[in-house]
Amino acid sequence: MMKFLQNLGKSIMLPVAVLPVAAILVGIANWIIGINDDQTNVVTSFLQTAGLAILDNMALLFAVGVSIGMARKSDGTSALAGLVSWLVITSLLAPSSVMTLLSRDYTTTPLEDGATLTDGQQVVQDHGQWMLSSPDVNAAFTPGSFQNAFIGILCGIIGAACYNRFKSVQLPDALSFFSGRRSVAIVTAGVSLIVGLVLLFLWPLIYSGLVWFGEHIVDLGAVGTGLYGFFNRLLIPFGLHHALNSVFWFDVAGINDLNNFLAGDGEFGVTGQYMTGFFPVMMFGLPGAALAMYVTARTKRKKIAYGILLSGAVSSFFVGVTEPLEFAFMFLAPPLYLIHAVFMGISMAVSSLLPVRMGFGFSGGFVDLMLNWTNPLAENPWIIFVMGAFWFVVYFFVFRWVILKFRLKTPGREDDDPEDVASDEDGAGSVGYVGTAVKFIDALGGQSNITELDNCATRLRMEVADTSVVDEPALKRAGAAGTIRPGGKSVQVIYGLNVQFVKDAMEKVMAGEVDAPDADEVPDVVPDADESSASVATLEKTAKTVVLHRPIPGYAIALSEVPDKTFSSGMMGPGAAVVPTAGDVTAPADATVVTVFPTGHAIGLRLQDGTEVLVHVGLDTVKMKGEGFEPLVAAGDTVTQGQPILRVDLEKVEAAGYSTVTPVIVMNDKSAVVELT
């Protein structure tokens, strides 16, 4: 579940990245309107239209972005599926559709909002739409209540799940046109229809229940205000915070806090108590959290984290739009979001006890604070800055401690990033993978000699212009385990499980995207043979036996019998192999998944004693580009012996002309002896 949430969190980063600029545009427009006696003009209309075009469609952005991020090797089909899901569910739950399905009346005639008709129905307005709603429906299906981030994320997950499951489905010949990716959108529409029907009956119950809850905590004073703040944050991921807001901000339970404050018609010292506590957290607390996440980001990831967190902090401080920051860690690190909700509740409760009152028209940011500073109901607004300084410090130190203590995957600390491990590991040298890349490029005859560059699970695969200039001893000294020349212009350099990072670094060096040192400035990773003879003798004396469970059904063979020189020569390391009879690959021992190759044909594991094992299904199966392979785990997962980690279609592999022999290699101990049980 945690891995799912982290993948979801990373997927959400794509649409979240566009929110800060939209929020700032709307904030600037509101500021201009405020200093212009609440009069709009061409500039404010332009800015508001541009900003609200994004903010009002945030849920749609989530539907598309999540469907792309959660899909395996998405080619754009998953994005279409997410959009289809969104259109089906939101159309089914639109006010006019709901009123028709539930036999209610619907009208676009302007009526007084909140009016009660003689038959007990109420008039509900939202985003310029009016509908007649009986008490059991309330406002549960107005656009502002269900076209929210939760629905968008749900649609994205549906789209991605349908894509992952049905992108390779084969239908009978008569329906073959709809096979594969063409079936994804169709299946998605069907699944979304079912989900929409469930929400049609479930959503009003949840919405009404939250309204009832809000009405019953009103009489709890500061405690009730704190509970409102706490649940307001907790409900944001589900889009149900609107239900609570309606109780306290509008005239649902007789409070009408927001409208009374803006109109100046409320009670001094009382009105605004359900808004004041948002300001210190939005303006100062969340930026403090952003700073904590930045300083705890990995060194190689700080630049990426900086862009996300700074824009989110600016949006939160100036405009009070917190989604860019909150969604940045909401799913990546749920415990932090729970802490944030608790802090918001405390801020709301304390604010209601202190002689400070402030309200907003848009949100609790600096712009609204300045615009309402002279409001007759504003009480000691300067106290907000004192509270803000306190919350900035609290958020920074608490978030920093929790992130480091529990190793939470906040922005800049995610798994599966080449920069995360670009250090001295696995022979990368003191200057990281860039140094290894520079040495490799030089040993291969320079950038101009490399015409094609690719990699499989453990080796670089290249086409070079001139094979005679390839310096194999130099490659060895730079960290290569060996070099193979299959023929023609092909050269393969065996490196290890982290070969993808070396390949990525080589591409960046050749593209001029990184400042690379000269090859002579990078120290060799492997010393000359004479210098290492003593260590080789030591390794031979300390050889150990690695006992592994057979990872795939079949019969075991010696590594020397594998029809591939790369494996049979022991160049990649010691091991054994299996000739499989079925396609379910399981973990050979209790381990942590180090890497899952993008094409799914190989998985690297780190055993509990540190031994690194590669399970490579088939020979040259990297050329299948993932067809026939379905990884069941991801990097960072912890697996137990016998747990399924990969599903492979052996018939498809054989039909493509590749051997299904599966080598099992120990990557970091040349002296090990491997036994398969």
C-alpha cells in the first residue's frame, strides 16, 4: 500500500507543477480588484480567466496526469483512458443528470440561493447553475462538490489500471480490431460507469453526514473550531472539505462566517474565527515544511525538489493555494500530512481563543490578508505574523525530524532515480557515475566513435564506428567486469545492476548536459593486476556458498552450459541457470528489490547479507521491449522467498526466437559458489 501511495504521489507531481502559476495569476487579479474598489477591468479578467482555467480544471489535470504516471510504459493510451473515465463519471454525476436519475427538477432560471419552495425543495446555486434539490440530495452533486481532486485521482487510477490490465488483451478474430490498446478506453468506460453508479448513491450519504458532523461541532467552541480545521485538511484528498466549509463559511447552520466578514455585518471578535487559523499555516507553516523537505532532499535531487517546493511555497504564502505543496507530500509521506492536519486544527483552535480575527474571499494568503486588513471586523491582524513565525519554526523542525527519523520519501528523496544513487557505490568512483561514464567514453574511442548506445540489465550495448580503438583494459580499470564483441560493429560492456545509471550519465555527458571532468582526472576503480593479486588471493580464501531457491520452475544447469558467453564465461559473476517449464518467477530468497529493468526481463535483488543477485529471464530478451513480461514488484519492495516477482509468457519468448534459459548470477562476489535448491 505504501509503495502504491508513493507511486501515486510521484504521478501527481506532473499536474501539480502547473498549479502555482495559476494560483499566482488569480491572486494578482484579486489584489488589483481589491485596490480598485472591487471593480474588475480588462487586466483582472484576463488574469482570472487564465488562472481559473487551470484551477477550476485541477481535477481533470489529475485524471490525465495520474493515468500517465501510474501506467506501466504508457504510450499515451492511459491518458486517453483517464480522460474517458473522467468524462463518464462527471457527466453521470452532473446536476442535470442526477436530477433526472433521481426524479428531481432542474432549472437554469436565476433563483434566490437557499430559497425554500412550498414542496420542501431547496434552490441550490453553484458556479452559475441552479437546481431544485430535495433535502436528501442537498448540494452533494453541484460541480464544486464532486468535480474535485479525489474524483480526478480516482479516474486516473481507473484509467491506468485498465491500461495495465488490458493493453495486451487479444480478442477473437471477429473483434480483433478492438484488441490490445484499442480495448482500454472501452473497458475504462464500462468500469467508470459502475463506479459512477456507486457514487450516485454513496456520495450524498457521505456529504450529508459531513454536514451533520459540522453542525454538531459548532457548539464545542475552540475545540469545535480545531476539529473543523483538522478535518478540513484530512478531507482535501477526497474533495469533501466543501461539505464542512459550507457549514462554517456559509448560511447552512446560521454561521455564514465568510460572507458576514466580507460584508462587515458580523459580530466583532466572533466573525472570522473559522478562517483566521488558516493564515498562519498557509503563509508560514507550509513554507517551513517546504524548507524542511528541501534541506532533507538528496544532494543530486535538490534542484528538482527546489523547483517544486519553492513554487508551492510562494503559492501558499501569497495566495493561500496550498494544493501544490500538500499534494507534493500527501501521498508520498502520509504521516506528514496527518501531522499537518493536526497542526492546522491546533492553529484554528488557538486562533479562536486569541483576540485575533481575519477573513478572506479567496484563501488564507498574504494577498487576502492585506486586502482585508482594514475590514471593520478584522481584529489585531498583526498577531497572525507572530503566530506565523511560531508555525514556521514548528513545521520546519518537526517535518525535518520526522523525514530523517522515518526516512520518508518526500520530494527529492524518492526511489528509483539515477541521481539518488550517483555516489561511490558499485565501483562508480569518487566522482559518481559521471566519472565512470567519462572513462568509458574515452576507452571506447571517444564520443564520435559511439554510434548507438543502449543497455540491458547488466551491460551496455553499443554500436561503434571502429572496434579497433576500443581499449578493453581501460574499460576494466574504469569498473567494467568484462567486454564482449559479438561481431560486426557491436561492443558490449558488462558493468552490473546499476548499468542504467552509467548509460544515462554517458548520454548526458555526450549531450553536454553535465559538467564532466577529463578522463585523466578520474581515478581508476580497479587497480592493475599486480596491485590486486593479494586481494584476489584473499577473495579465494573467503569464498562462500550462496544457497538460493530456484526462482522459476524447471531444471537447473551449470552456468557454463548457458548458450551465451557473457554468462557462461563467468564474466558477470558466478551463478547457475534454470531451463524453465513455467512462467512464474519467484524470489529466490528474502531480499530487497534493487532494480527492475524497464523491459521487465530482469530483476536485481539484494539479500539480507548484502549479496546482490540478478535473475535474468531468457537470453537477449531485452530486445522484446517488454512484450511477454509483467513485473509484479518495484524497486525498493521487500520480498520473501517464494513470493511472485515476475510473470513471463514463455511461449511468446520462444515464438520470438529467444532462449528461455534463466541465469541466476551473484553480482558482487566473484568468489561465491551458487547452489539452486
